[in-house]
Amino acid sequence: MSLLQDILVYNEEFVREEKYEKFITTKFPNKKMVILTCMDTRLLELLPQALNLANGDVKIIKNAGAVVVHPFGSIMRSILVAVYELQADEVVVIGHHDCGMSALHSDSMMEKMKERGISDETFATLKHSGINLEKWLKGFNSVSESVAHSVDMIKKHPLLPNDVPVHGLVIDPKTGKLDLVVDGY
């Protein structure tokens, strides 16, 4: 059976047995907060537990590295939707130690793309279209600096109200220990 089939079979049982009932909540975060964090698998259950979060408490946005790359990209749009439409009053960026983005090298990733069938012609087309893949696929050297940079991009966004605190933290993916990088108050 495929992974998708496994999910669908389990989901049928989940709905039939009404296991969803304990997760029922509203779309508005109880703790009025939106968190941008990494998509790392180690944080799936650890992060909410380490922050004492339950279903319905916060909005969580995930991407590779908890990085805001573009001020008008989907991450920033999601943060603004959380603030203006979903009653979030604070923003927290949470990176983590041992992040895959700190080891990301564009050359290596582009080689893997070629091995999986992406042609040199595609790379050339993107380059001639003004897309700098080396820059776009580049990781970071310091998780604390990356978190501080994302906090700064969010805080200085022209559409974010000045009264919204933006905090930055780094979590240890083994222990859940949090280190404060930026106190948004």
C-alpha cells in the first residue's frame, strides 16, 4: 500500500470513530499569536509541547529554516492575514539548532536536481529570466542571525502595525530548550 493509501485508510477510521472531536476549536488563536517556525520533523510535536501549546492556541506557519525571504511573499502574507483577519496580536519566529538550512549549499542541491532530471536548459532559462538560484537556494551560517533577520524583516514591514511585538527564539530540537534572540517588547 502507498503512503497516500495508508493516510486515506487511517483517515476513514479517524472520521468514522469521531476521533476529531477533541480537536474542535475555532479559527481564531486562543493565545492571539502567530508563530513562524521550521518544517523540521523534530519540531512537529516537540515545539507545541515545549511552548505549552494546545490545539487552537496559535497560528503556525512553517517553511525551511523559519526564514522570511521576501517581504511580499507567502510567509509575510500569512503573517498579515493572521494579524488582520485572525486576531493574532504577536508574532514569534522560532528557528532551531542543527537546521538543515545551515548546511544547505546551492551547488549541491542543483546537482541533485540534475540527477533527478532537471535539465541544463531549465537552469539556463531561469538564469536568463533573472532568477539567481545560487542566492535563492542558499542556506544560512548562524541560526540566531537568521532568526534576527526574519524578525527584522517582519517588524519593518510597511503593512505590519507598530504595536505588534515580533519576537525571535531558537529551540533545541533535542531538549526543547528555548533561547531568546529578540524580545519584541
